[in-house]
Amino acid sequence: MKNFKIFTIAIAAAFLMTACQDETTPTVETEEQNPGCFYTYNDGSTSMEWTAFKFTEKAPVKGTFTEINIEGTKESDDPMTILSTMRFSIPVNSVSSQNEDRDGKIVKSFFGTINTERLTGKVVNLGSDGTAVLGITMNGVTKNVDGKYTFENNKFDFSATIDVALWNAIPGIEALNTICKDLHTGADGVSKLWSEVDIAFSTTLMSDCD
């Protein structure tokens, strides 16, 4: 099991990172598979980005996780086999917003409120039309997340928008927004922390071709 920065799913924590912070549909691109190539998973190239939103006007705030454990096929002559068998586990205390105080509030107020120590999930489906489905578990609830992906020059990119309300996580949002009420208040005087989060995952496979 290897640790690396990832997507994730991250998923709920994405929007969380707003805590106390002052701040055409893609289609799948696939290469013609070379029967003489052997592909391996490269965790060093993996990254996850999230974009959360605060204020009524949905001001974007970005961040990431620092640790994700991946299981699944690590090498194959078919790159899609590696990608489609990924399973992940993210310890929520690895949340990173470049501010330790804010990170602590996210872990305690959001994840603590919904009794979640880890986010887990797996790739459910990668369609030939560039659509993808991930199964994500948080707060004891598992939901499928629909997104889009591309795979070109051995590089896999996935993106989606999730709403943590589907995981019954609104109490966590309310708790976090309460503790950071002033910093989530916009020009209109309204304190707002959105439950929608954009997520993006990227990884590049290594290939060894004859």
C-alpha cells in the first residue's frame, strides 16, 4: 500500500478546507494500445486537487490531502486494468490547507461531528466515452460519484463535482461554519460554506515498451 497525494476523493474535505480561510464536457482520449508495452502504477506522479466555495458568490478555495493509501492492480499490459481496479483510503487527519490551526478545526469540527476518521472508496466504472464512476464512503454512507476522465500519453485525469449533503454531512458543515462564521461572511453579511466541492485527480503511468 503506497501513500501519495490524490483526489478523492477527498472529497468532503475539499470544501472543508475553506475553514477559517480569507480567500465542454471532456471525452476520453486514449492511445492505441501497444501490445509490446507493460504499464506500472507511479504514485510519485499522483496528485489530487479540490476546490471548495465560501460566501454567497461562491468564492473558490483550493487545497489537498497529504496521504492516501491505494490498493489494486499495480502493473499490467493494459493501463485501464490498473486504473479501473484502484481502491483508496484517506486518513482525514492528513488534510492540508497550509495552516495547522485551520486543519485542526476541519478535523475536529467537520470530520469529528460526522464521526469519520477515514474516507474510503474505489473506481466503480471507467466508460469508453470518458465517463467515470467512483464509489465513496464517508459518515457510514456509500455513494457513487459521476465524473469525467481522459487518458492520453499515459496521463490519467479525473474530475467531478460532489455534494457532501449526500453523505448526510450537513451537521459537519454547520459545525465548521459556526466556528469560522466571521471568516465565512461575505460582503452581503451572510456567512456561507457551500456543500458542493469540485475535485480533480491526476496520475501518470509508467510504461516499458519492447
